Amino acid sequence: MTQRIADAIIIGAGHNGLVCAAYLAQAGWDVLVLERSHRIGGGCVTEELVPGCQFSTFAYNANGPGPKICGDLEIAGDAFDVVETDPKLLSPFPDGDHIMWWGDAERSAAGIARYGPREAEGFVKYNAFMQLGKEIAQDVFLGPPPTHAELYERYRGTHHELVLEAMLTRSLWDVLTDHFDSEKVRCALARADDCGSPTAVGSLLAEVLESANDGAGIHRRSGVVRGGMGRISAALAASARRYGVQIRTEQPVERILVENGRASGVRLQGGEVLRARLVVSNADPKRTFLRLLDPADVPTPLREQVTHLKTRAGYMKFHAVLRGLPKFSCLSEDLPITGVRIAPSLDYYERAWLDAQTGIPAREPILSLQFPTVVLPEMAPPGKHIMGIWVRFAPAVPREGDWEFWRPRVLDSISRIIEQYAPGFANLVEWQRLYTIADIAAETGMTDGSIRHVDMTLDQLLHRRPLPAWSAYQSHLDGLWLCGSGTHPCGSVTGAPGHNAAQAILKKHGTLRAS
């Protein structure tokens, strides 16, 4: 059965798909969003995994959508409430030492002064350096992806020039080493979530892009969302529906239809055919080109390029219900700790990455912990707490055994590592669940469970995201566009890829209407 012609069909009701749909509908388009799951949001959802407990199942920290998107789409300030946290992050070390990061930069600087004469001053200079990088990222965040040459030309002779050079040629660890002597301070500031190691060239660019939208939500701040991350998706869906977007859940797309070299609609599982002037995929590039398109519609060179896109930075997600908050032995006083990152040395980072690249889940994974009930106790029953942990890194497919073989081993490593820093943690756990990479892929449809769709490596950012020839949201096929996290500027819950894709579509097609 063939049904109506729409102006645009958007595949996937994740946050970027919803943003793109809302902008197109606002411009007068007839837009249909098709979602494979029973819920909207993709990786930005809230679920009651345990009665009375509201978990942000995957994404768990809000740093968007930014004020432009919220303003454009008329999303009210009370649509979702972002609760700021302070202290911001605890970085503990095996010897009982720790570094605490606060909202007040001067307080953070004072806290690291004990590590040497250069550290506090280095923190001030490092923040100034990263601010210049953030300004570059903000310049390109809500727009088409620039080439390296275009960026060099734009910033030549400005205060940003040296920072840009570092973003494109150096690593985050290089810059940390420029500013700090202490490895503890460097590790407490390092991130390598989508690159594998903070020593990788391009890790600085990835960090700057991910931070470009920090504090840019409705209330211009980042933190924990009251009611969980699903509140953001609900607000975006409500906006889209106000403009006339139809959202259909439990409608998995089996095939993007192509006629005469042009995308003409989709076929759903079950056989229903839906026609559209344009198809916009919020699915990741690998799923879009390798699974949703007929192989005959993807030229062999493009298929090979997409096959080799990097999706190696595998995350797992752990959730637990606790009968109390863990006591970190490095702290002498009770503080409202909502965020903890365990990655105490460069060797630790690199061992976790090497394990995953050799085919096993990291034996000592990098752990990013969040305790949202510290600031939002209503997300669990009285006296209980919930926690979520991003667990890094793991291979998409273990080299031996299946994920049911590895699941108890990963759970044991999580508990064992936290016990080192918070003795008695295991006795607090009333319920737990680990989402392996296979689980994340099954739940969200993201290839290899890659929550950024493709890794944020230097060769997969800016005009190279996801591929140099197809980085401006339009694919190799007329009528087929991309709007997901695998496009410029990055992953994370910002809505920027959806915004940028919609602007590119409208620039080319204007107020196209179905007849």
C-alpha cells in the first residue's frame, strides 16, 4: 500500500530529528517523523527502569539545546529545568588524594595550587586558551562545516590563530602539558571520550567542540535535568507538533526508496510505502548507507568509505539503585557530589583504550559517574539514590565470547574499581543493570552502539564529518539528507546537527510544498 506524499520524511525521533522536523514545519513544510522505537528521543530518554526511579537511560547531562534553537522553536523556559551542580566534578586518585572542580574558577585554581608553583597560574592561562577555542567552535557550531583552510583564513592575524593551530595539529594532552606540571592535574582535566586517548591529535578539537554549547540551555547553564533527559525530547516533540509535524512511533524503516537516482520515500517493515519529496535520516551514517539503502544505490567507493568510518570508541552504560550514597574515602567532609570521573593516570587512559582495540572490554575502565538524586531526590523513592555511569571503552564485538560472557566481568570491574575509592559501595547496590554495546545498539539503533554516531577524531570532524564529500548534510543522492550526530558539529545533546541540516535544506529548497 502506498500512502500520502509529504514534503519530508525524517527517519528517527531523536533530538536532532525533532529539531530538524520543527524547523522544516515552521517553514510551512508537511513533515512526517518515523521512529522505530515505542518512544521518542533516541538516546535522550527517561525511563522508569525500576518502579519510582527515573533514569536518564543513555545521555545524562544537559548542555543544550542552545538559546537560538529554543528561541527559534518557541520552547518555553519552563519546558525543562536544568539544575546546576556544584561542585562540578570529583577526580579521585588511588593514593587517597583528589581534585575537586567547582563552578568558581578561582576556587578550583586554589585547590590545585598545592601541586606546584605553576599549577594555579596555569589553570588561569589554560581557561583563557580554551575560551578562545570555544569561541572558534561557537562561530562554526550553528552553520555549515568549514574546511581547515577556511578556518585558517578566517582567524589569520587574530588572537585565535595559535589556538586554531593547536586544535588542528595538537592533542589535548599537549596543551595540558604546556600549562601544568602535575600529571594528576592533567588527568583531572583530560578527556578522551570519543578519541580514545587525550594524546591523540584532534582530541583538543573534540573537547572544544563538545564544550562549545556548555551552559547554553534554556537557562544558559548545564547540569542535571529535572525529570531526566527525556524532558528535553518531550519539549522538542511538543514544539514540532505545534508546527504540524506528525510523529509516528513503532514505525521501523526497512528501506529508503530510490527512483531515477532520487530518494522518493521509505518502505516500513511490514511493507507500507510512504512517499516524500525529501528523506532526511537522523540515523547514523553506517545505518543509513549500509542498511537502509539498497546496495545498488550506494556506489562501491562510498560503501567502502562508510564501512571504514571509525566507530571504535565504544561506551557501555551502568545504572544502579542505591540504599545510600557512597562515601569516597578521599573526602573528609560531606559534599553534594553529583559527578565523579575515575581516570587517574595517562597509563590508565591508554590501557583502557588498548584493551578495547584488542577486542576486550577495558579491564580497568574509565568511569564517569553521576548521582542525580543528590540534587533531585524526587527521581527515586525516599531514602534511595540512583546512579548512572558511562563505562569506557569496549569493542563493538568482543574477539572471543559473547556479551553475556562479558557482562558479569564488566559488572565486577565496575564494582571493584569504585570500591577502591568508596569502600562499601557494593553493599549499597539494591539493583543494577549494564547496557553493553550490543544492548545500546539494540535499544537505539546506533551502529556499534556509537552514541556519537561516528567517533570524534580529527579525520571525522568539521568538513570531514562524516566524510569530506558528504559533510554538508546532503548525501550522494538527490532528495536524501542527513541530520544526525554523525554530522557537523558533533554528538551530544545540542540539536545543532538538526538545526544545521534544516537550514541547508531550506536554503536549497525554500518553501517547497507537496501538491
